[in-house]
Amino acid sequence: MTAVPVLQTPEERASYINAGHSLRSWFLTTDHKRIAILYLVSITFFFFVAASAAALIRLDLLTPQGDILTNEGYNRAFTLHGVMMVWFFLIPSIPATFGNFLIPLMIGARDVAFPRLNLLSWYIYLIGGFFTLFALLIGGVDTGWTFYTPYSTMFATGAVLWVIAGITIVGFSSILTGLNFIVTIHKLRAPGMTWGRLPIFCWSHYATSLILVLATPVLAITLILLAAERLFRLGIFDPSIGGDPLLFQHLFWFYSHPAVYIMILPAMGVVTELVTAGAHRRIFGYWFVACASIAIAAIGFLVWGHHMFVSGQSMYASAVFSFLSLAVAVPSAVKVYNWTATLYKGELALDPPLLFAMAFIGLFTFGGLSGLMLALVAIDVHVHDTYFVVAHFHYIMVGGAVSGFLGAVHFWWPKITGRMYSLTWGRISAGLIFFGFNLTFFPQYLLGYLGMPRRYHVYPPQFQTLNVLSSAGASILAVAYLLPLVYLVYSLRNGAPAGPNPWGASGLEWKTASPPPKHNFDVIPVVDGPAYEYPQPAAAPHG
Amino acid sequence: MMNFFRVWPPEASEHAVRVDQLFLAFSALIFALSWPVFILLAVFAIRYRRGRNADRSHAPSHGIWVETGWTIIPFLLTLAFFVYSSWLYFQTGQPPASALTVEVVAKQWMWKFEHPGGQREIDELHVPAGQPVKLVMTSQDVIHSLFLPALRLKQDVLPGRYTSLWFKALVPGTYALRCTQFCGFDHAVMGGRFVVMRPEDYARWLQQAGTDGSLAQQGFQLFRKLGCSGCHGADSTHRAPKLEGIYGAPVPLDGGRVVVADDQYLRDSILYPAKDVAAGYAPIMPTFAGQVSESDLVRLVAYLKSIGGQPQEASR
């Protein structure tokens, strides 16, 4: 640590960061890279807000009688946690930050197709975010992020209407981002950047965007119907005024199950980049991995009924949804096997990006396989709405999506900021996250199978040991999530200049300066080879 | 204390044993499919670490057969489990005709169970071991869910609709009974005990529990008190359909449709008489919505069942 802080490199002076210093130059920017930074800061804020609610929940569950929060306080805390994490962190996380920053760079474009819509989408996101947050904090809502009727329409007190208004608003931001990516990928690819040469990151964002554009309107419609019943007593969902409570669940999961793929597909794209760059190898089975993203998006629309196996829906419908839910796992499995095969005979640099990618593969695989268990109706009937389900979706969303997000941060940080962070600290935080995560959520699988329901503020004493283990893991996880904030911010001033390609990675984004100039490329590149072109490894010493 | 750190929930029925077997066998499959990945990640990380000498020649970039293999084989293996799981699930939808029916009414935040003899209990359910029991459930307010972990069974309980659940508990004992669908303020304490008793103990319990007459008898009292018998009674004029023998029988409706008079139809006809009017009758019956509770509806339907002629398994 004898290096003298470099105040500003020539690349930084010419970069998008230096294109303007006024607040106005940031808040009215149409540069996709600056908008990505705006998103990065805001989603990080909402992440820590939602994580604090989780910390409260885990503290409260240390004892069976729930010492810290009241019933109502607990119910509001898990609602705040779910709503903020799902709509204001997980869904925009990778697409709005890294998708925004990287898609134009990766395809050799100067910006996204609609730069001003891009900025608008951030403003809508921010307005929706603060609107929802204040409604949750001041009014308080205790319905859970799922808003099941008729509880949410006729029984729940609190600011239900305000919160669903906020969620409806933020939906428009998702739609605009999705639309922008679809058009960008179709129309702005550099000469020679054919579909078959597109980085997998772009393929998975393309699939994600399709879901964003097709599913989000259904959520808006559903929430508006909910508001109509709550406000005007229109009998839509409440049977006492002629409605059907299951209708809400069908509509809600028709959006919310694909929304899970909105969260995980971008992370899968990230992991593909991290694995290939970390191993200096071409992705094994390019077309299988690319098409798997599209297959997940397509089949993902047909599995919503697996959230309703015990709801009273037809048994035949349950069997069909069970089958389709097993089928949607196939393309995910294909990806996992292909990533593993990519590492074979590679040159693996065990730097933070690859470590996060490997953490992702491990945790996602485990979460996905427990999802197969849930797809089997006979097992789901027992563990539905228990901690088994909680553990399953946290393995996918926290173990998967958040690890993917942090992997992306550690991989592209030098590109975005021009500075290297401490690799040692990066490795430590990857390790801590992997350990803390498993300690937090593995006990919850056991709790669930033992029969502890979710959303319980108090619980029978026999569940305490496992709950204490889980809370202990959560405290490690909290430290592990704060750690990168420290060394990454430190690197902004004190990190060594990264140079254009610190990882020796392929991909157009590494062919321009770090940080990139305002218009990305001095000359639009011409692509003449496939994605992930790495030199053939040297032959073995013996032949 | 044995209960302090339990790793496996008690199994009180054959179905529970089967679900556990399915769970364990499927876990084995999952480990078989995932361990290669975990082990290879570790092996590759060590063997192919950058700068380490290793044979890296002829590294493959694709392989149609290996791709096809790992696409199809795991899927086919899971399909075998899908078939068994679905079979197991369909069993839980077909109660034997001899099942003892217990009516369940849920509301924020309590469970009410009513046995056929009219015995009532709150937050506790006593059932005889070795005999099929069918729970017919409805909610008075929001959606609840009855969870009996020792049986590995769960069913949502909806307002305005009957759902059902059946089981044959084999091992006498006291087990948990919980609500698993978030239902508001006191959701976490909406539960109690599920007691499986030897049949002779159950018979004794029924006697001690006391009753104001069977559900059907109580229903008959209501039938008279609410004035239903004025029009539907045996000696009344032809203003209303006769109800003897109606339970489980097909009812022709105005407009040509025919429905089976099951619990749901009878309940809805009391609350919303204009919804499905029997053919040949004027829609003159007043609604009883707001006047009769779900528990009273259960009694009225029990009475109609008792005068229903031959018992017939109604489709729900």
C-alpha cells in the first residue's frame, strides 16, 4: 500500500465522468452510463432500506415470543422488506445499472435507442420508490408483498392504496427500460455484431426485456382492480360482494412468477461473462446458453399456478402446472452445466468476479433444485407457505440475483470508475457472503419441513435453535454486504488506475478506455469474430 | 428436552410416510444431479488455476451429445417423480364415502370444528385413529389455510366457498394445527392442537363434549326458526321446491342448466336465492345474507343432507 493516490488519469479526464460537474449535468443527462450510475446509487439506497427491515425481522425472531416488534410492527416490517426488495431493488438491479451501462458498450453503440426515455425511466423509478417508501413508513401496510384478497381489499388497514399506487408507478419505469433494451439490441448493433456474436449478457437482457414489457402491464391492471374494490367496493375479488378471491392470485402470479425470471436472467447473463473472463475460455455451447434464456422467458409465463397448489384451484390444473414447473428448470440446468464445462481446461483466475460467479452457481443450483421439490405437488402441499419456501426463494434471489449483482460490481467496477479495488478484500467479502448466506438460509429449509409457517411473529419454542442459527448468519451477511461499500468507495480515490482491460477479458466494452469516453468509442468498432474469443491455451508440456 | 432440537416432524399417517419417502428419494436425485457440479467447480479451480501447468490442449467449445444428455436425462428422471407425486396428490382428492365429516369454519383468528353429532370445539380438533375423516371448510372473512404438519397436509380455506381435505390418521397423539395463509394481526397464533385418539377414546370424548343435538337436528331448529319451513315444508303449498331428497340430486334450473345440489349450491341458494333459480318456480325467496352465519349455514345444510334420501358423494 505504498502507491501514491493518482488524482486523475488522462483517461478519466476524457471520460464520461468528467463530461460535466454540475448537478444539472447529472440529473439531466441522457448518457446511458451516467443514468446507470444514478440507478446504482438509488438501488443501493433502497437495498439497504429493505435490508434493515430484514435485520429487524431476524432480530425479532431470536426469541419465540418476538421481543422487539409488536404484531403489527412485525407484519409491517416483512411487508416493507418484500415490497422494497422486489420492486425497488431486485427487478431494476442488474438491468437498470449494468444493462444500461454495458449493453451499448457491448454491442458497439454510442447510447441506447431512446436516451431521453432512459432518463425518464429513472425519474419514474425514483418517484415511485420514495412514494412507496413513505407510504410504507408513515401509513404502514401489513398485507405482505403479495396483497392477497380479500384481506388487502376489505380487511387490511393502513396505506394499501398508496403503496400499490407507488408500485404501479414504478412498473412504467420497468416497461420503458425493457422497451429501450429491445430496440437497442435490434437496431444499434455495430457492423458485424450478428445475433450469433452477441455476448450472452445481451441475450439474457433481451429475454428479460421481453418479460418486462409483456408481464408488467398485467401487474398494473391487477393493482388497479384491487384499488377499485378497496375504494368503490366493486365486487371483483371479495366473495361477499360477488367477487372471486382466487382471481387475484391468478393475475398476481401471472406477473409475479415471470418477475422471478426478471430477477434471475440478468444475473445469469452476468455469470456467463464472469465465467468466460475468469477462465479465459469461450462459453461452452453458446447457442444452448443463449436459447436457454429465451426458453426460460417463454416457459416462465406458464408456471404461475404452482403458487396455488393448496389454494383450491382444480387438481388437474395443479398437475399441469407441476409438469411445466419441472420443464422450466431444464434450461436453467443447461446453463449450470455449460458454465461448469466452460471452466474445463481454462485458465482460472480466482479473483473476486469468478468467486462471486462460483458462489452464484452453487447457491442458484441449490435454490433451483429445492424449487424442483416445490414443483412436486405432494411435497409442496406440506411445505407451501412455510420457511422451506422462504429458504428456496432467498437462495434464488439473494444467493442468486444478489451474488450476480455483486459479481457484476466487482467485474465492471474498474471499467465504470477506472480504478482497481483491493482484490484481497473482494475475495474476503465473496467468502463471507457465501458462508453467511448459507448459515442464514439453510436452517430455514429445516424449519419449513418441520412445519414452521412463514410470516409468523411468534413461534413454538421447539423452533428456536434453528432461528438463532439463521439470525447469526444474518449478522454475518450484514457485515459482508457493508464491506464492499467500504473498499469500493475507498478505491475511487486510492485505487490504482485500472487500464482499459484489467482482466484480459474479451468483449467490446474492454476495448475502450476505463472509464469510457462520453461517446463510448472514438470509432465505431467493426466486429469480425465470435463472442468470447480467447487465445487457445498453450499445449501441454508433454505434447 | 427432546423437543428442543427436532430434525424430523412426526408422521401420523401413511400419507405422511409416503411424502417423506418421496422427499428423501428426490433429495437423493438432487444430490446426484448437483454434486458433479460442486465437485467439478472445486477440481477445476485447483487444477486449472491460472499459471499452473496442466494439460489444456483440445479444450472443447461445444458438444451436441453431451448437451442433449444433460438436457434430457435429468428431466426424464424428474418425470418419474412427477408421476408418483401426482398420484399421491390425487389420492388426497378422493375421500372414501365412509369418511366422517367434520365441518370447519375459520375466522380471524380462530378455528371452529363441528362434529356430526353437534359437538363443537375451538382451536382443537379431535379425530379417531384409523378412520377416514373429511374436513369441509369455509371462512367467514379472509383466506386462511389449515396446516396439519403431522399429516403433511394443508388446504386453503376460502370465504364464500367450501374446500375440503381428507386423511386417515393412524398414530394416536397430539400434534400441531396451524394457519399458514397470512390473515392479519394475530395470524401467528391462529392455531392449536390436532389430537388423534383411539376410537374408543374418541367415542368417550364425544360423549363428554356434550351437544345440543346433532348438527342436522340443530339445522332443523333453524329451518323452523328462520321460517324456511313456511314455504319449503312438507305441508306447504307449491310456492317453493320440496327439499326432501334434494341433497346430491340434479336440480334443473331456469334457462335449462342442471346443477347438482351439493353443499356449495345449497349454501349459495340460501344466501343468494336469485342466483340459480330452480326451474318452474318464481324467484320470490328473500335473501338470508347477513342473517345466518357460516356455522348456521353448516347446520342448515346438515339438515338438508339428513333428509336427502340416499347419501351421495357430492362433487365439489
